[in-house]
Amino acid sequence: MSDDKLTQQTYQEKKLLQIKDLTIEYHTGGQVVHAVSNFTLSVEHGETLGFVGETGAGKTTTALGILRILPEPPSKITGGEILFEGVNLLNKTPDEMRKVRGKEIAMIFQDPMTSLDPVITVSKQIQEMILLHENISSREAVEKAEAMLEVVGIKKERANDYPHQFSGGMKQRVVIAIALACNPKLLIADEPTTALDVTIQAQVLELMKELKNKYNMSMIMITHDLGIVAEICDKVAIMYAGNIVEYGTAEQIYEAHRHPYTQALFNSIPSIDTEMKTLSVIPGLPPDPTDLPPGCLFHPRCKYFDKECVTAAPENIEVKPGHFVRCVKMAGNKAEGIFKGKHSDE
């Protein structure tokens, strides 16, 4: 085998998840909602990737698409591939996908208050996941469920308690125990700390970091909180209107972001070092997904836009190795671009 082919094979093997040109639509009321368009991304083994963007950017829809649990109808995956360890999940039957969910790919949903069945003990809910995917006895499932509770910091004596007997943070720990019960290779966490207070958020995030390292998992963290991304993510994908507008390492995104939308997100964060009379906001609203604007989807809200932004669809430009920006103003000026990251307004 040639060196080039060997290098390409090694590159492919590093990718746990590869999403290529994924397009997801919702058909409702005679209209087509363009939720995700030509979405391309990859996640390596042991890597944590952050999805960041406003509500409606397509973050959760992408996650549900990976697991193939979008309601059909009205949703429909109209194009692309979702390769997990080289196998296209879109070609799997419903029965085959049930074997993947929980065992290979697990998900923590937004609200722990509604993620648990109120009339079943927490131990039983963990056991259900274990018995679904592992060929073990009921007694062994009970023991493993109790062990998982201990792993997430809950005493096994509480195994037969019901969800209403736990606080919000403890419920989220139970949800994490269920997700990790079968040692998945990829964990998708959809804003797992949204319903929790700040101190509990920090505890849950620290727990997730510890367990990710302990089980050598990859993780996709969906959030709109840039602080969480800085704390837990290796790489970051900035999403806008169903597209990734900027992608790179956490350091590249925080220290050298180039897309105007990413710049606007960072400018809207209050600074303790600078006196501000009013918060900086992004003008306008995200576009109507049933009637997307031409050219760059962000141009109606962008302070840098010109005619080219309206007429030309932006390509994904690699401005630095591993750092991609979808902006027409990057073309022809790939080394630095016209934006200077966090110093753009100086």
C-alpha cells in the first residue's frame, strides 16, 4: 500500500463520526422548513465537539438526525450521509438503529425533569437500558445499575427511589447514569445544564468531563453558552440557520475567530474588564427557515455585508490548518481574512 493510501486510511480510522452534506427538512402546512443544510462535520475518538448557536440554528435537529429519532413525518432527511465507524446510519433498518442507540451512541436530553419516568424507580430505568443491550441476568442488571449510580455520585441505597425524590442536579446525574450504562462510544449532550442553577451546573460539567475521560468516550456538547464550551470542548462548530459558519479548535474560535457571526456572539458577552453602559446585541433576528435569504444566510444582520454577500453562496474556506470559515470575504485572503477575531473592534 502506498504512503498516500496508508495516510488516508489512518485518517479515516481516526474519525468516529463523519457527517457529509446532511440536509434535514420539515414539511408542514404546505411549507418546507430548511432545518439543516449541507451539514458536514467529523468527530474523532476521544474528542469533545461543541455545537454553538442561537435557538433554531439546527443543533438539536442535527443530534436527533444522528440518532434517527426525528419524527417522520413531518421531518425528512433529504440528503447526505452519517457515517459511524465507517457505516452509514441512514442505511440501517429501525431494528438495527435500536441496537445502536444507547449501546454505541447515547444522548442526554435538555430537561432532566421530563427525561425520567415519574412512576418507575431510578434503578429500574437504568436496568431497562442495560437489559436492552447486554445479555445478563436481572440480578446482574440490578448490581450494575447500583454501580452506575455510585459512579455519578448517588448512593446505591437510593436506587429504589423515584425521580420526584431527587433534586434537579441529582436527576441529571441519573440521566447521565442511564446514558453511560452501556459504555457508549459517543455521547450527545443537549444543553444538559440548562435547567440547573450555576453551582450545580459546574458540578454536572465536572462529572461529565471525568466520566468522558474514564470511559474514553467522544462527546458532542450542544449549547448556547460559550463558557461551557471553553470549559469542556476540544473543537467548536458555530451554527447559524442550519449551517456551520465557523469550525476549529477551541483556541482558534476563542482567540482568532473570523466569521462576523462568531465575532458578534463574543461581542455580546459582558466583560468584567470593560465598563459597559449597554450590552452589545446582534441586530435583527435569525432568518425564517421557510424563506431563507439568498447568498450568505447571515448577511441581513452583518455589518460587513456588501453586494457579493447577497449574490454569492459562501464556500468553506480553511483560513488556518483545521480552522474553517464560511464567508465570501475569506476568499482570496485566506491567511488572515478581514476580521481580526476578538480584536476586531479595536
